[in-house]
Amino acid sequence: LIIVVADPVIEKGLDVAPEGSVFILCIVGDQKAWNCADNAFKNLPDIAIPEIPMLMKLSTRQKLDNIECKNEELVKKFISG
């Protein structure tokens, strides 16, 4: 359910992305695949995804967690800065 709430917030946040920004949507599998402890996305050395949804800046590894992704102000600030 968090993804359903966060998705439109993230979409709106993309409106303030700096020119030339790249947004990568990573599909981590269905719920059964995601809940599996050996899900590859949970175990990637440099960019492990501990929860979904999550926003991350690859250059800095700065992240917004699944609760923060529902907050439009935080998402816009994260994406614009």
C-alpha cells in the first residue's frame, strides 16, 4: 500500500528535477520475490535496496525511505537538490 501512496508523490516530485537528471525505475519483482531474503536487489554491494519504495541518488548514496517517499515536500526537496 505504501507504494500506491508514494507513486503519485514521486511522479509530482520529478517535475522539479534539475535539467539533465536521470530517473531510473527499478522493478524488484512481485511481492513474493521481494519478500525472499535472497532477492538480488536487497543484496547489491553498493546500492542495496532495504525497502520499497525508496529514492536514492547514486552519486551520493543519499536515500529517502518508504515513509519519506509519501511526503511531497521531502520528495521535491530531495529531487531538486
